[in-house]
Amino acid sequence: MKFQTNGLIIKEQSYGENDKLVWVLTASHGVLRAFAKGAKSIRSAKCAPTSLLSYSRLTFYKSRETYIIGDAASLRIFSKLRADVKKMCLAQYFCELALTICPQEQPAEPFLSLLLNSLYLLSQDTRSENLIKPCLEMRLACLAGYMPDLLMCKSCGAYSAPHMYFLPRTGTLSCASCGGTDGAVLLGEAALRALRHTVYADDAKLFSFRLSDEGLEQLNRASEAYLHFRFEKDFKTLSFYKAITLTT
Ligand SMILES: [Zn+2]
């Protein structure tokens, strides 16, 4: 079987002396693991288009359970990202999220466009890293079928309060009077509004909001905790990004 599709390289590994094994997020087939023969050599036309974070036009051949990349041409390489260590670390976390959360071998168009939008914004300077990150985290979880219920306090039905708790284990809210449980994340009114926005806003408006630094901190705590519990995972690339952020 042979087919051509566009895909974002979200993981790259060397294989043997000359080959690469790559994980590609495509619109038509979700995440595919594929061999790129000879692609390790910088003289190979496949080298750049099969490098991490390249968005490329790829021809796949499938034989039994194995995918092999034939022709490859770069469409976008996010060169601005590659020049910034901190942003590059965050982009690698985005890739680890995609690898964990996106469907495999089934259509994943909304996942791919979310990833590409996030990487594009990250490569520009119009949105801060700590705004792009929670948007991507929460929206990926929603696309994967884990939409939290942020309408009201799960115990008393209160819609809003100066402070509310987000309960990441269950993806629900609890007001200050009903109290938070173990692992609850305290949110001010603006951070709660923003968290609701990341879940309920239209795709086109996802990244369009403003929030103070303090609010963004709360929002990031909430989204990180949510992914940690939903996917039962500590993301190594996130720890690395945080370590880098502290030293720069
Ligand atoms: Zn309550």
C-alpha cells in the first residue's frame, strides 16, 4: 500500500548506521511510526524533512505492519523555534504530549492542526509560552475525550466565586466553601475564566485571551495537574523545560 500525506515529525531516533525511525503525526492516519532509509546522512534528501519538528509532505509505503517513508519534502521547519533553546524544549514537550495523546493509525486532523497552530505561535512572539502551553494541554485532553466539567461547583452548583478549586483527579470544580480535596488547584476568578476558555472556546479563539502572570501560573498548575492524572504520566520533557526555565 502506498499513500501520500502531510505530517509533523514528533519523534526521531537513529536506526542502524544510516537509517532513522520517526514518529509522524498526520491528519489522515494519526501517529505513524515509520522507517526512513538513508535519512541519517545529511546528504540525503530525506534528512531535513524527517527531522524533529519538520512538517513535511511524505510518501508512505506499508508492508505488513511496517511503514517506510519514500519521498519526503519539507513544507515548514519552524526555524525560529530551533534558534531558541527554551522554546525548543517546550516544543519537545508538545511533541511528547502528541505522542502520548494523539490517536494512532486513525484520522487526527484536529490534533494536527492544534499542534501546528501551537508551534507556529510559539515560533512567533505574539503569545507567551505560559499562555500557549495550557491551551494546548487542555485542548489536547478534550480532543482525546477527556473534557473536564467546569460549569459549576460539583457540590453546591455555584458558578463563580472569588476563589474556586479545580480538582484534577476528576476534572471538576469545587467552591471555596465546599472545599478542595487532595491535589486541588486554587484558581482566582480570571484563571477560572481562562481555564473554561481553554476547554469551551471556539478553535479560532483558543489562544485569544489575556491573563496576569499570577493567573497564568494558576492556569498552568491546573492544566499540568489535569494531564498528569488523566494520562498517569510525568512528562520528562516538561521537567526538562522547567529546569531550563529556572536557569535562563
Ligand atoms: Zn460549592
